[in-house]
Amino acid sequence: MSSSPGPSHTLPASARDAEASPAALTERHPHVPAERLVAELVPPPRFDAVRFGTYLPDPDQPSQAEAVEVLRGFAASLGGASASGSGRRRWFRRSRPAGPSGPRGVYLDGGYGVGKTHLLASLWHATEAPAERKAFGTFVELTNLVGALGFQQTVRTLSDHSLLCIDEFELDDPGDTVLVSTLLSRLVEQGVALAATSNTLPGKLGEGRFAAADFLREIQGLSSHFRPLRIDGEDYRHRGLPQAPAPFGDDEVTRAAYRTPGASLDAFPALLAHLATVHPSRYGALCDGVRAVCLTGLTPVPDQATALRLVVLADRLYDREVPVVASGCPFDELFGEDMLKGGYRKKYFRAISRLTALARDGKALAGTTES
């Protein structure tokens, strides 16, 4: 597979004087040492500055304000500051049973775009513990940490933490179910508090993806660690905003790549093929230093494995606030109807939502602005 942009990326005449050609993501083969995996267990750049006070609950969705109050109380129970004296009392009264075996965590369940990651990162920031004693990572980053360090070393690394936050908690295969169930049980035994976000209730993890009934004990074990907290609402990324920009032409995308310092330029089919050669846990490193992603020739993804890899890339681009400029089909046509009705549909809708937001950010790079 060629790593050059290809014939469709012939430089337009108006850009021939550019000093440097844009990079290609397909030329990158990142290696992420285990030490970096541990060091990067912190909220991503988009969520560096978020706090409970910057979360704006929808007044029509009382569950959002309730979630803020409960999480403030959870932070207080871990030593974090609470905005009101009622936070600590409310958490213990509502979530801790009489015995020691009750939930040691909170599980934020809701649709895409209701601010679950914002709240999870706010909890991490509000918990008064040194950064090295609290961890924040996606589900795929957590499972990859186990692969890099080994199970016992992962337990030792995380067992002295006050809090482990797991974003995008999803169980896509039976192996992950057993692995994570065992890991979290061991960490809870060591006194580590848990917090997670997902689009699926803990008792429904894996449903529609594998024979979840065969792993009911593990799933119930996972569920017992958490107090579910439902957050209702519509996708804030598109609330009151115009629709996503129409796809650009190949020449417009190429011009945007050449005049944007730090931009990448790839043909979409080549990028999809390249993603299959990079572990999803390295997609963040794949985007290191990239200021904008320019893609030509978007087409519907051909299969579910490819689609799930694209979902992870979309999440990492969104975390890093990397704008996207693209030609070809619109983002809402990337995933076929069968995918949008299947067990991973919530992942695909989240990817569409996030890519649409990044496409709005990319309009200025293509020389257009919102009207």
C-alpha cells in the first residue's frame, strides 16, 4: 500500500508555492511504550479545563442537574471539594448499603452528546488526589494497558489509586468481559473507587454483540460495582446549530491541507486500510501533532470491523479537538443501515455526532464559515 497521497491529491496550481507538503496518517506507525500508557491516563486535551461548574444542565432534563449533584457528592466522599454541604451526605445516604459489599462506583448511562465525558472528567478534576493517584482512560486504553503490563502489574499499578475513570465502557467480546470483570473486582478489593460512562446500562453490556447470556455472571459482577446514574437529553453538539457542512471537493480539501500548518492529507480508503495495521490504543499517538485531518474520497465503510476502528479514530480526534475537512459522502452516510440498527449502533451514532462537530470546525480551513 502506497503511503503517498496519490494521484487524486495532485497539488492545485494555487497551492504550488507551499513550503511543505502535508503529512499522511498512513505514513505513521506509532509505538507507545508502557510508561506512556500509564502517564497518559488523564483526561484528554478537550477536557483539560472542564469542571462541574462549566457543565450547563438542560433545564428541561432534570436528570442532568441531578447527575452533577450526585457526582459532587461522590467527589466529596473521595476527598474532593463539594459545592454544598449536602453533597457528601446525599451520596452516602443514597448509594451505600449497610454492608461493605455495596457499589464502590458510579455508572453514567445516557445517549451520545449529553455530556457524560464532561462529567466524568469533572469528577477526576474534583477528586482531591495527586494526578498519579487517579486514572482516566477509555475502555480500549484500559484493556491495552493490561496487554502491555500484564494483569498482575496492572493491578499493582492501579491498586494505590483513589479513583479509576473509564470512558466509553463497552464490552465487545467475551474475553474483555472476563478480563475487565476480574480486574475491577481486584481493584475494588484494594479500595479503588470506580466511575464509568457508557451508552448501555451495566446489566445490558454485550447485548446484541455476543452471547451475553453465557457470561451473565461476569456481567452481573461488573454491574454490582456501580450505582447506575441515568442522564437524559439531546446531543448538545447539535443543539440549535445548523446541519453539518456539505462535503467539499477533492481540490478544496487538498488546498486546505497545504495551507494549514500541521495538517494531514489522506485518501479515505487508504486510511481505513492503514487503521487495520495499528492497534486502536495507538490511534491517539497516530494523531500526535496533527492540527487538522483532511480526507478525500469518503465512502461508506465496508464492514463492521473497519467501522469500529473508525469509531475509535473519531473519538481520539474529538478528544484532541482536531478539525476535519473531507470530500466524498456525508458523515451520516458512513455507516450502513444494518450497522445503525445493530448492536453497535450507539457507537456509530456517537461517531457521526463527533465527526459532524469536527467538520464544522474544519469549515474555516476550507475557506468557508457558518452563515
